[in-house]
Amino acid sequence: MELLNRSKLKLYPRRSIKKTSIYLILFLFALVNAYPILWMMINSFKSEQEFLTNQLGFPHTFVLENYVNAWETANLGVLFGNSIFICITATLITVLFGALASFFLARFTFKMSKLVYTFFIFGMLIPIHATLVPMFILMRDLGLLDTPITLLFPYIAFHLPITIFLLTSFMKAFPNDIEESAIMDGCGVFRIFWSIILPMSRPALATVVILNFIYNWNEFSFALVLINDPAFQTLPLGLASFAGQFTTNYGAQVAGLTMSLIPIVVFYLFLEKEIVKGMTAGAVKG
């Protein structure tokens, strides 16, 4: 008993040191990632003079006019509306078609199924920015430049591979008894998909939804190449133009960046639990 107790006493300090080290590394990593966001939020309340003289400290007086100036000057209402429409529409279409394709690839065996799956996975290897010029020429020839739906096509096309990869890996883990029981109860293929497989895939769906939404919200290159009309510009493109035109009003620029961050943070916090479940339940299993 004494030897056992001594061995336990030796193990506990090692475990506590290891645990403390892990928490310390995670804390430092979180601090490094959170500092730019906190710096941006703090400086968004400073006047232009205070921003230039005291960038690292807290504001002496909170200047809320920065947010009003940013909203009015950069026309953020239109930019927010365009980004929300593009992001939600592209994400919904991508996840819906990706889930349907993943269902048939994961739950059915048919000729060339592996080839079709490999074809989608191959899409993950294509450098997206290498397709900017061909995409511009194609959209120009189709007459789809500077329209409300211009960005939907590249956003959906380039996010289907990762969506299908994650959802197929997740759906393959379901036991075959699910379909057999549903068929015996009289369910058709699409009823099985909509009422059984899709609800069971909620963690993986949350993962792909947040990945698609964040990328679509922050995407800049396709918006820059395919959109020239200010009426159809998205938030990243509009903020870039705003920063170039009003380089002296740093407070308004930082306020505009802070406002553009709010929807992403809220959206992520709303789906955080489901994302963690998806990552731990096999959404990224090969």
C-alpha cells in the first residue's frame, strides 16, 4: 500500500505540471489571437488625435461618432446587406447539395462511386486563386458580371469539395440498421435523408456551415475581380475601398472593421457547441 501511495504521489505532480503547461500554452495562443481584435475594438472608440498619440492604452473619452461616420461614409448598410445575402444563400445551397451528394456517396454503393468521390476530393487540391482569370472570362461571356448573384457561383463551386468530404466521412459512421429499419417502416430514400440522416448529422452540418459562412464573409479576391458596381460590393471589398479613400480617419476605419466582425462572432457563438460535437464525433475522420 505504501509503495502504491508513493507511486500515486509521484504521478500527481507530473500530471499537474503537464496540465498546467498545456493550459499555459493554450492561454498564450488565445492571447496572441485575441489581442488584435481587442486592440481594434478599443481603438474604435478613440478620437483621431488620441489614436495617433495613444494606440496601446484605453480611451480617455469614448467617441461613438466613429461608428456613425463609418456607417454613413462607407455605406455599410448596403455592404452588410450584400454580404448577408451572398453568405446565407451560398452557404445554404452548398450545404444542401453537399449533404445530398454525401448521403448517396456514404450510404449507397453504385458504379463509379469511388471515382465520383475522388473527383470531388480532387477539387480541394485546386488553388482557388489560380482560377480568377478563367472565372472572370467565363462570367463575362455569360453576362453575369456585376449582378447580385455573381459571387454565388464561385463560392458554391469551391466549397462543395470540403463540404462533401466532411459530411461523407461523418455519414459513413452510421450503422446500416438505420436504413433497414426505416425501409421496413415504409420510408423512401429522401424521407430517410431528410428525417433521419440529416438530423443525425447536425454536428457535422454545423461544422460545414460555419466554415462556409466564415470563408464567404471574409472572401476578397473573387469579389474584387468579379464585382465593380458599388451597389453589389460585399463588406471586405467595401472596407478596402473605404480605407483607401479615408486614410486619415483611423477611428472610423477601425470602427467599420469592428462592426464587420460582429456577425461572424455571433454566428460562431451560436453554433459553437455543435461545432465541437462535430469535431469530436468524427466530422474530420477519414
